[in-house]
Amino acid sequence: MRAIIIGGGPSGKFGATALKMMGSEPVVIEKGFLGGECANKRCIIEISLAEYAISLDVAEAMGLEPSSTSFEDVMKDLRDFREMMRQFFAMQAKTSGMEEIRGEARLIDSKTVEVDGETIKGDVIVIATGSRPFLPDIAGIDLKGVITYQNIIDMRELPEEFVIVGGGAVGASYAYSFNRFGSKVTVLEGLTFLSQEDHDLRSYAMEQLENRGINIVEGAMVQEVKGNSKVESVIAEVNGEKKEFSADCILFATGLIPNSEIAKDIGVKIGERNEIVVDERMRTSVDGVYAVGDVTGPPFLTPVARREGWVAASNIMGNDLKIDYSLIPHFTALFMDFASVGLTEEEAVKKYGKDNVAVLMMPPVAPYPLGNRSIWLAKHDPKLTGMLKLLVERKSRKLVGAHMASYSGKNALHYLAALMKKGFTIDELAEVIEVYPDNDLFPVMAKQMLGMV
Ligand SMILES: Cc1cc2nc3c(=O)[nH]c(=O)nc-3n(C[C@H](O)[C@H](O)[C@H](O)COP(=O)(O)OP(=O)(O)OC[C@H]3O[C@@H](n4cnc5c(N)ncnc54)[C@H](O)[C@@H]3O)c2cc1C
């Protein structure tokens, strides 16, 4: 079985690795670099910048001399690191014996791909072409100084007045980092800032970010970018009133659009959001053609893309496997990890009824500094103890939502998600013997608050 995989991002690379492990000889066609957008322009860049900003926070809270490293030096380090990562991925592909072709692929039919005039034939094709930034069609969008996440890694100077359009996970994280580096940051969000978060966590994030001087404007519909040779301001309608926000750089963090155009030539069904329509086994409408990752639409998350690559590989090799999108954890990199899995309080109350949902929160019931490093943040500002929230369905005593703002605590979330899938209860959580000290205090919280459920 020879599979041709178009795209070497998390979905394609993971799919190829799985196929190789299962005994197939996949070939990956990549026009850029293995690791895809995630490693080269997105996740690693955004998270590394937040990590750097947090380190400055922690150093300052510990009373250490904050690093004299400039923004320009940090960006250069990141570019050097990206180079190292590219070499690592290339070496990894070589040692695993995975065949890689560098070039842009075009589909000829359901078994044939063309790359730079060369024709390649396979038994099946996996489309893993990812997504690109979505930009609103407004005046001034082409002006110099208007950027997307794709340009961040190439930034040479710190913007003075940095406007970020979009207050989702990406916009919020860059707002935190650039404010920490010294830019004057404004976030313009059309609806609600960090709308996917539970309201208590969202309020906590907003309060802390605003305290740092970030101007967060909700209900701001951006209409026009103004400037001559370069951006000077952005116009937005805020609650029916036109407002102008001056800027020397504007980041549009306004979402992603799937790169599905490649599939149109062979008649693959495309959905309303430009996504390739797939079934639970990642099969498209054309026999023998699979699609995985961002190109199939949201949720746009690397672990989801990887899983889809795995599911496609399994089905290609004759092992029946379906994708399961339930209880997927997500996180936003701010001054702490904001990580969640399951229902928000609003969703839990809607689903189970107010009387049947126990809301456990910390603080205020048990506010104290958490584990390593966060103790220094809390000493600096008691509000930086973080926040934990558990939602329990009273009748079954099962956990239905877990939300945390915690220094480096997010890694607990994927295990909690797996346990929640199996029906984990608050009583079982209370039995967990945790490592100490740690920034995941869910087990401690369960022990202390068991009586409230
Ligand atoms: C700023 C930002 C930060 C993010 N941070 C996180 C995070 O912290 N955690 C998380 O889970 N998710 C994060 N995401 C989402 C994550 O980046 C995506 O879900 C993930 O990259 C999807 O992987 P993919 O394989 O589908 O696509 P991609 O990573 O986009 O890879 C697709 C690859 O296909 C190649 N390609 C496209 N067309 C062709 C063609 N015709 N021929 C050959 N090659 C082609 C491209 O060059 C690219 O390398 C972030 C997204 C953004 C925008």
C-alpha cells in the first residue's frame, strides 16, 4: 500500500509515521518545511514568546535583574531555533526512512499527483494541506504594517503601538507577550474576549491583562485600516460609535481558512467554510482520497490534526477507526496557562440544570500559592495564585468541566480529559495522590471540597 501524503505538518507527518509503523511506504510531499505551519510559524513561535514573557515576569517577581535581552535578540534566537528544528525534523524523517519530496503538489486524479512536472502514483492520497490566515476584506488591509501570525517570526522591531484584531487564543497570547516586551497593546474583538473560556477564567484573564495596561475593546467591528505608505490607525465601530485607534503595526488574528483548493480539481466535496468534507474515518467524497488536519475545518489544534492523521492511516491499513472529537482540551498561553476541558459553567447548567451542577472554585475557598515558581508570582501579587474551577454533575458525581489558570499546569489537562472520558468522578479525583509541590491542584481541591458536592 503506497500512500501519497500532501503536506508535512502535524497531520501529514503523524499520518506518515503511523503508516510507516503499520508497514506501508508513504511518501510526503511538502512545499515548505516538515513540521508545517505549526512548527515554523504558529504554535512554537507564539508559545515561545509567551514563555519568554513569563520568564521575565517570574524573574521580576523573584527580585532578579530582568534580562537585558532585547526583543530583536529574542526574535533572532527564535529564528535560530526554528532552523535547528527544521534540521531535526529532516534528520528524523531520514532516520525513520520516510520518503519526502520537496515541492508543491497538484492533484491529477484520485491516484496521481504532480510535483514540479513529475508524476507520482499511489494507491491512496491523503490531503494534509493545512490552513492560512483569514483576513477581512476591508480598505487598507494591504498596507505595510498589517501582519498576520505568519509575519511574527520575521519581525525585526518591537511595535510601539500594536493593535491586535481578534481576541481569541492567538490574539490574547500575543497581546500578553508584546505588552510584556513593551509595546502599547490594544485588542479589538468583535464579540467577547476569549469567548471559548468559562466566564470566571475569562474575567480573571481580562482583569490581569488590563491591569498590565492592555486595552481590550469588546464589540469592536473593524472597518478600515488607515495610512499612507504605512499603517497609521484602524477604524472600528464600537457599540454604534466610530472610533480610531492609532497603530504602527496591526496583527490580524481573525481566524483560519482551510487550504482545500487543491481538492477541487478532482471533485472532492468542499463545505461552506472552504473545508474538505470528511466522514469519521477521514474519508472524503472521492474513493481512496483522505483529508486530515486543518484542511478539514475546526477545531484547529495540532493534537487533533495528529489524531486525524493517525485515524486516516489506520483506516488506510484496514484497521477500522473513527475520530472522536469529545473532551478535547485547549489552552491559551498568557501570564499563566489558561487550560480547559469539557463544559463551561453556562454549558453545564444548561445541560444538567442549576441544582444539579456543583461549582468548585479555588480561590476563594482555598487560596494559596501553588507549586514551583508560582509561589514567587503570588508573593509579588496575591492575585497571581491562579484559578481552578471544577464542574461536577451532582447525581453521577462525574466531572463535566475542568478549567485552570495555573503556572505551567496545563499538562494535567490531557490526562484529566482521558479520565473524564471514562466517567471519572470527584470521589476518584480525591483519591489521587499527587506529586508535591505542583501547579495542578485539582486533586487537592477535590479532597478539600468533596463535601460541597
Ligand atoms: C498563531 C497560531 C498558534 C497556534 N498555536 C497552537 C497551539 O499552541 N496548540 C495547538 O494545538 N494548536 C495551535 N494552533 C493550530 C495549529 O497550528 C494547527 O492546528 C496545525 O498546524 C494543523 O496542522 P496541519 O498538518 O493540518 O497543517 P499545517 O501545520 O498548516 O501544515 C500543512 C503543510 O502543508 C503544506 N502544503 C500545503 N499545500 C501544499 C501543496 N500543494 N503541496 C505540498 N505541500 C503543501 C504546507 O507547506 C504546510 O507545511 C495555532 C494556530 C495559529 C494560527
